[in-house]
Amino acid sequence: MMIRLSNDVETNPGPPRIRISYPCTECTKNVGNNSVQCTICLDWTHLRCTTIVDINHYAKYLRNHTCSKCQAGAQAAIPQARKAAAPTLTTTPTARPTPGAKRRLRPAPPPPSQHTTKCRAKPATTRILSWNVNGWSKRRSELATIIAKEKPDIVCLQETKLDKTNLGYTPTGYKVALASRNKFGGGVCTMVRDDWIFTISKTTSKKTAEILSITIDKLIVTNVYFPPRSSDSPTAEVREDVMEILDMASEKHIITGDWNAHAKTWHSHKTDERGAMIEDELDTRGVHVVLNEDSFTRAASGVLSSPDITISTSDLAACSSWRTCGVLNTDHLPVIIDTMAEIPKLVRPNRIMANFKKANWTDFSDSIETKVACYAGPRDAYSLENFLSATITRAASKHIPHGKFTPTREHTGDTREIAELTRERERIQKRNPLDSNVKALNDKIEAARRELRRLCGHQKIEDMEDKRKIDCNALWRVIKGLKPKTKSTGSIKLPNGTTTTNPKTIANAMASSLVAVGKDRDCREERIAWRRTKRRLKKLRPQLPASSISHAEVKLAILKGKPSKALGPDGICHLHLKHVPDNCINLMAELFNASIDENKVPDSWKKANVFMLPKPGKDPSEIKSFRPVSLLSPVAKVLERIILERIRREIESPKDQHAFKKNHSTTTAITEAT
């Protein structure tokens, strides 16, 4: 304060704040965005004051604007030094100028080399695993190990030796497409990530060749298996299959599998008749490249050979790599192909699961009781149903833990002993692939894995003995888990003959099949039966109880229902209803009475969540192999149970009927027949 009073400093110390402006060379108004700079005087001009039409084309290719003053010969007034040190041109000022400020030259931006650039994203790589497993069921543990290690996007297997109804081991996170024989033997299988959509474009299953081609976006992957050459597979017939594969029109095509052909082009020890034929076909077209490097793919009978061939189009060959991985308990080595192919992923909604075992039912009931007690809205059927469903779902989201569902890993890894044996086997293979110790190590590894599975089974049984004292359903869950479940391959054959994995297309096809069930049937008899029922109800209406639905009826109907956790279209399950308070039950009774009196049915009661479950023992790629299961609103089912109890006495059923009748079954039908 004393310094201020002595007038030694200014009232507002500091340098003057001068705001930079850029007047236009034509209209003298300050320029902002959408302006260009003169290449001679470095002054700025409005884009509207120039003859430039496309600013993007000018900024990318031309950059030669000259203002009208420089064009008129005013270059002598500009210092020569400014001409020599002309900075790099930009098309837009760094900041919007403001009027009424002192004119200054715009500072030149740094050259492009001085700009800090962000790291480019790593290009998308598609990894393909190709392997002749020689029996899928025998290589379950080996396949799980290699998938966990390499994490392939596509898995091509040959000689699966499975039929169409037996999928064997299916890793978690993959969709399956098969081309198998009617009998065991041969067969190819292609597994694709479940978040990729693919279409089966070609399937061939015969003695001479087994071919399976799938299309994923713009990429075609063909999985082939040609049995060893014999009298059953002449060269002429194999040539036709090879020509058909190579003639598939696509810029991105990868063909991999076991060809049982040998040639020096793919580093085999000899050239046979089939290998020479494939070489001729490749040379004739000139658009395919063999990706095999100088490495064997099969070690058997003391000979190293390469019957497994990978061929791709020239566009993919430049950005693809090929290698073998490890020695497994088989004569063929797995092959890994990495290629630069970006595949769009299928975006799926998160699967939310609720943990009812950790639910806080006390707070759940208190929350609903408070909401219902404070409700002062309309009392019609639609309003009451909306309020009831919103209150229960909101309380469930707060007091019942829920989260994203993550599938469990099927392969938990090997023990330390098995890992050491595997590393020792790899070291021996690198020194001498034909070493006799490799077979002995394979037997040790397989025996160790069998022992590991046995110990895991015994441990599970011991855990079950401890849980049995607390949970009586533990034994039944174990017995149910021993039964193999029918799995869907993920690919469905459509009525037009194509095979796809697009969820929306499959859902529409299944919905069309369900609608077509009763489309062409004669409804005349149903209409007659419905008229007869209406006339009968009119006669019985005075005799039926006319009292409104009470609290006791609703509570009894809820108690009789099973504690199901399946959510209906309104987001409520029957387990929720078993924990609602008394005032909520009164509200449900009021809702039911309003629905009956107003003759109105809420929309959520008319809807159902339909799930298609595969039938056991059926081809999972056929739509007719699925049966529909409908999940209805549990509130509507409570009302149905109440009405059924009221009209049960008036319902007459034939004495000979045993189906859909209380206290009747197939046993009573047989007893009556005998």
C-alpha cells in the first residue's frame, strides 16, 4: 500500500495486452476461419474475397494464392528478407482475430516434422490355426492347450472323424461349421469366433475330397482334406475339385488343410503326381501363392514331409506369415497363419445375470412397501400395471446384485510337471524331429493329463460330499452335469439353402417357421368351438362367483407358484413376487379387479420372451431341430391361476382324458386300459 501511495508503480503493472488481428487484403475487415494466406506478402484474405472454389482441394494440392496488391506489382514494398524466409503455409489462423487491435504478422507454424504425431493403431491381424487332428475326440486336451496359447480367430481341423450329430469338444467362444461323412472317418471342421458373422459358401463331403468354405466379410477361408491317393481317388477327379476351389472369385482367399500332395514348391522331400498337378494349376492361373516356408508339417515313418499346404491370393500373400507351432501327440504339426484382414465384430448386448443368493430381501420388501404406500396416481389397469412393474424392477436393481456374465474358462492349464515335459519335447523336436524319445514323452504327457482329470473328478466328488449336508440338490446337479448337453453350432441352414450365423437373420427365419405352423390350417372348427364356449359362458355367468379378487387369493396363488428366476417381458420373475409386502399384494388384487371390470389387458401380459432350445439327438444346423419356450409375465400367470381355481368346478373334461388333467398321467391311462 505504501508503494502505491508513493506513485512508484503504475495502477495496472505489466505489459500492455495487445490482441492480434488479421485484416483482409481486399475488404480490410478482420479475417477469421475460412481464410487463405498470400504466398508473397503473407497477409490474409477472406475465402469469399478470392476465386477459390474448393478449399480442401486448394489446401491439399495448390497453395498458390496471391493477393490483388501483389498481383498489381506492389512486391517492391515488401522486404526481401520476408520473401526468403517465407514460412510454411496454412489455410486457417491459429485463433479468431478480434477487431480494433493492432495489426501484426501471424506467427508461422512449425514445419510438419516438428509436430508430435500419435502412434498409429496396430493393424488388425487375423490368426488361423490349421491342424490335422486325426480324431477330434482324442485331441481334446491338446486342442484346448494350443487354443489357449495361440488364441486363433479361426480354427480349421481335418480328419475330425465325427458325424453331423456329434460335435465333440467345442471351445468356449467359437461357432462351428462341419463337413462330415455319414460314417466316422475323414471330415473337416471350421470354428470361428462367436463375435464374427460368417456364411458357409461351399460344402463338399465325398470320398475324394472334403471341402468347407466360409465367407467372413470379404475374406474367404477354405478348409480342405484330400485323402491319400488310391484307386478310390483318381487324379482326374481330384483335379476337378482343385480347379473348383481355385476358381472361387475373391481378392482375399486363403486355402488351407491336408492335401496329401508333395512337391518341392512347398518344401516336401519329393514330388508326386498330385503335387505336380497342383503346381500346374497354380502356374496356369498365376493369382495364388503358396505360403509354406522351409519347414516340415508331418513327421511319420522316419520321413519328414509337407502334405499340409496353405495357399492364398497374391493380395494376402504380401501381408501374411506362416509357421508351425510345437510338437503335439500327433503326426501332423499345427500350422499358424497370420494375415492382415480386418473383420468387423458383432456388437452384442451385455448379458446381465442376477445373484439371487446374495439378495437383500428385507430391503427389497421395505423399498416396495414405501413406494406403494406413497402412490397417489391413477387407479386404472394400465397405470397400476406400469407402476407395479417399475417399482419391483427398481427395487430388484438396488437390492439384488447383478453384473455382466462372463463364461468360465474350460482350459485351466497344465501342471508344472506337464509343462516341463512339454518344454523338453519341444527341445528334442528342434534338434531331431524323428527322435524316438518324442513318442515316449507324448505317452508321459497324455498319462499325466489323464491322472490330472482323475484327480479333478475325485476332488469334485469330495466337495459334493461336503455340500450334500447343506444343499440336497448337489448330487442331482452333478448327475445332470454328467449328461452331455446338445450344443448349437451357431450356423443355421435357411429355407433358401444358404447357411449363416447372422443372429438377426436366424431370428427372422425361426419366427417365420413358428408363424407358418398354423398359417394354412382350417379355423372353421375353432370358430365353431369358440361360439359354443361363449354361449355356454353366458348361461353359466349368473352361477359363477361375482365377488372381487381378494388379498388371500392373490397370496395363495403366489405361494403355489414355483420360485422361478426366469424373467418375463416385464423384467419380473416369480421369485420377486414371493418377497413382496402385503400392501403390494393388495395393489395386485386391485390391478386384477380393475383389469376384469374394465375388460382391459395390459400390453406386457400379451407379450412373451421366446427362446429356441435345441432338441437332443437332432441336427443343430436345422431350424426344425429347435423347440420354442415362451416366458410370460409372472403377474399375468398369477391372475390365470386365480381364475382357474374359480372356474375349475364348472369345467367338464372327458372321463377318458388323462393329459393336461390334475391327478392324471400316463400311469392312470395304462391302469384304466388294463
